[in-house]
Amino acid sequence: MSESHLDFKLDAKTVEALGEYSQILKRPVDTIVKEALEDYFAKVEKELLEKAMADENALTSLSYDEFWDGVDIDS
């Protein structure tokens, strides 16, 4: 995949923090941003998977009593 160019704006506080961490860690700002985004994407993906599993379980997790509640079976 080739590199792409994105234009976006960051507030002054974030830009300042990036510069400071870049100096402290002796790492380029673009590397810090890339790693932060990778961590964010992994976190969001995990949350989405957990939500999907919870939604799926919500559809199938009736107890025996909940399933039969209100059902009148005449013998």
C-alpha cells in the first residue's frame, strides 16, 4: 500500500504535547501518531467485537423460565 497524504488540524495543546513527547522519546512525531492510532484502532475493534458478541448473546440468552413465561400449554 502506498503512502497517502491527509490534511487535518490539531489544537495547539496536542501539537505541543507531540513535540514534547517526540523530544523525550527521541522518536519522530509521525511515528508517535501512527502508534497512537494503531492502539486506538485495536481498542475500538475490541469494543466493537465485544458489543457484537453482547448483542448476539442478548438475542439468545433467555432462561428456561423467560422462554416459557406466558405460554399456556393445554394437555
